[in-house]
Amino acid sequence: MTTRPFDSRLLRQVPAVRGHLVALGLLGTVAAAIIISQAVALATLLAEAVEGRFAAGALAGFVAAIAARAGWLWLSGVVAARTAARVKQELRGELLAAVGRRGPGWVAGQRAGELATLTGRGLDGLDSYFTGYLPQLVLSVTVPVAVLIQLGVADWSSAVIVAVTLPLIPIFGALVGWQTRAATERQWRRLTRLGGHFLDMVAGLATLRAFGRAGAQVETVRRMADRHRSATMRTLRIAFLTALVLELVAAIAVALVAVPIGLRLLAGAMTLQTALLVLFLVPEAFAPLRAAGARFHASLEGLTALDQTFRTLTPAPPVGKPAARRPGPAPGTGASEAGPVIEFDRVSVAYPRGEVLREVSLRIEPGERVALIGPSGAGKSTLLNLLLGFVAPTSGRVLVDGVDLTSIEPADWRRRLAWVPQRPYLFAASVRDNLVLGVPDATPAAVSAAVTAAALDEVVAELPNGLATMLGERGHGLSSGQRQRVAVARAFLRDAPVVLLDEPTARLDSVSESAVCAAAGQLVAGRTALLVAHRPALLSVADRVVRVADGRVEAVTQPADSLASTPAGDGAEVAA
């Protein structure tokens, strides 16, 4: 990971930064002119006062320079704050869009807690970068150049001393900054681990308490927080060392100018006004560089998060030549109203832990309902994830009406899918909001019909506010069976030609299982369906049963044959 003073990837990712840089350049030029004017006016005013004269023009110029400098500070702060907010908004949008494009498998690989830390606390660190460091970086270019020009006109020997000592500040700052960068990266890694672990602990709190491990995890989080504190303190120590070095170099440089100026002034070789002007300008030449060094350390966390953001947004290199995307056909267009022809053509899928599917070939005709059975981990859910676009084949193709699924726009294809997962996710919103997730403009009549079809009407009638009842996180307030019925109702409302059911009756009691099976039977009627079944009740709605084992299709049977041939102990296939 590299941390640069300015990351050029920002210009490509957030074009609004270009206007910000132009505005900062103009403001930096104005600031340099204000500083020169202020120093000239103050030197003239004091020199005239020492000689017993009152310079009204110099006083007016000094007051005007002070007012202009205050206005400049306000304007640069407004521009920087607005740009920081704009950049954070766009980068967060890009991160969320990347999550949507790459799917849950990618999120699981990145760890949701680390992504949440990056999107929240990490990008918030850019405030210090845009409002503090970047403006000072621009001033570090414009102000020293203007001061050197003015010093060259007023006293060339002082200009030479400043020109020689000025580069020492960025040189020493860079030497110390290398150590700061490494320390900040360690601090950021510990922070993301802490955020990810804390999110995991909160999500699994019930399990931890049931097994008596909540206290141990609290101690683990405490140790991780302490390590993050130690890393933060190490970074701050280096930052304070940088400030010490920069202040020392600047003080020595000012002394190298001030001593000869005093001697020449006593000898009468320099006027008082010129001496004062030089003494006022020399510290101004070093001030932006010193401030930039201090602000750089404050913005390093944001820069590290920015680098992590760009690495997260960078897509993985494609394997082979990617196919051109094409719009997917609308439901009922170019395919049977019952759904398209779906074909798995020698599909293999490999994860880091090993191969999950091996040369699977399977054809599903329009309107056909195919049930997948087999041991856990055999690859059944992976077949559904292939159709959902959550997983890409390592080799082989998934064809929809003869078209490779990877060449169809994912959003167009997913509009033709209705999905009921094994553990449906319900958001902390109203029941109605969870129902209309895929059809936000659904009419009340359509919602009511879906609720009735999914046997959810009795559940809704018992809720305090009916469909307007607010749920907690993950659907807290409903039982597992009720959440499953909400997912089935959501699929009914979707009214898609292809239905994917991933063990919707798992973990349900017999009453809920019967209700969900009856609703699932209505849902898949007349549609193309692929359903994963671990329990025999769901097989009755299937036309064909496919047994998957060890990543391969081993047998294709009828539902009755599959149940009759299942040994009593083979509960991993079709029994709970």
C-alpha cells in the first residue's frame, strides 16, 4: 500500500476534484498576494512610526490585507468542506455499487465489518485531507515562490539563504513521513480488524451467550482496542517528532537570515523598512510547509482509507476475453411465458478451499420444476448462486435461451427472477416495505393478493399495525416460519417467470412447513423453477428430482421414485 500526497486516481474516480484543485490554485495565488501586501504594509507602517511619521496609507493597506486574509480563510474553508463532502458521497456510492455488482460472495470475502469501517470511519478521515492538508499543500507552492520573488527584489542575500534552507523542510518531512506511513497502515489494519470483529460479535451475540463465550469475546475486543490504541500512540509520537524537526529547521533558517540582517542594519547597510520586510516575509515562506507537514499526519488515516477504497473498487482481472453485455429479454419476450430454457453446460466452480461443482450439465425446460437434493456442501446452493449471478463459473457456461448468462446485463436478468433463500433477510422497516422490496410501485391490491397467496394474511392480522408494523433488524418480531412466508409473498409479488427456492422449509415446524409448501406450490405453478430441498415435503411440487453429490449430477428421478429409494438413514438428502 502506498500513501501519496495526492492520489491521481481521485481525478478519474471523482471528476469534481478537478474543479476543487483549480479553485485551490486560484485561492493560493490570492493568498500569496495578500501575504506580500500585508508584510509590505506592516513594514512601511512600523518604519514610518519609528521615524515619527504616521503612514495612513500603509495602515489602510494593512487593515485591508487582514480583512482579505480573513475572507480568504472563510472562502477556502467553504470550498474545501464542500469538496470533502462531495468526494465522500461519491466514493461511498461507488463502494455500495461495487457491493451490489459483486454480490454477497465478494462481501463475505472482504468481511462486512471491514467494509463498514472503510465506508464510515475510513472515508470520514478525508475531511482532514481536503480541509487541512490539501489547501496547505497548494500554499506550500504559491507562497514560498511569491516570497522568494519579493525577497529577491528587497534583499538578494536573504533570498539565497531562504532558497537554500527551504528544501530542507520537505526533505526531513519525507524522511520522517516514511515511518509515519508504515505506522498509519498498521493502525488502519488494526482498526479494520477491530471493526470487523466487533460486528461479528454483535451479530453472533446470542450464540456467544448461549455457549458462555460473551465474556471471552469482550476481552478479545478489549485487547484489540488496546493494540489499536498503542498503534495510534506510536503514530502520534512520530507525528510529534516531525513537528519538532520542521520547527527546528524553520527556526534555524530564520536565525540565519535574522542575524546578518541585524548586523547590516546596525552598520547602516540596510534601511529599517527593508529589514522589517525581510523579517516579516521569511517566516511566511516556511509557515505553509510546516503546516502542511503537521496536517499531513492528521490526514494519513484518510489517505490510507482512500488507497484501500481504490483497491476495493478495482475489479479483478477478467479470465479470458469478457463477453459484451447485452440487455436481457423482458419476461415473456423471446421466450416461453412459463420461462426461458436454462442450461448448465459443463459448469465447474472452484473456491479457494476447493472445487464445488465439477463439469455439471443440466437442462431445465420452460415451465419445468426441478428439485435438487443431496448432502450438504454438494453444490446445490452454488447452482442457484450461478443463476443469481453471485458466483461466476470457473469453466463452462450457463445458458439462458442459448445466450451465455455472463453476456446478459445482471440487472435485466435478475428482474426475471424470484428468489426465496433459506434464511430470508428482512430489513428494519415495515412489513409492507419488506414485501415490496422488488416491486416498490406495487398496488395495495397486488400486495394483498401476494399476502393471501403466501398464507401470510393471518400473520398480518395479528400484528399490531398490520402491514405497517415495524420490524427489527433481520425481521426481529417475526418467527422463522413467518419470515419465510414474507419471503414467499415477496416472490409472489415479484411475479417473475423463473423461481429459485433454496430450502425454504428448513428449520420450520410442521405447521409452518405445510403453509410454506402450499404457498410454494402455488408460486412455482406455470413457472420455471429450481428448488433446493432437504425435506421431502417440498418434493411434491417438483416435476423432476436431480441428485447432486460431490459437485456432480449423479441421478435424475421422479419425486415419488426419489422418496421411495431414500434409505431411512439418508437424512442428509431429503429429510431434516
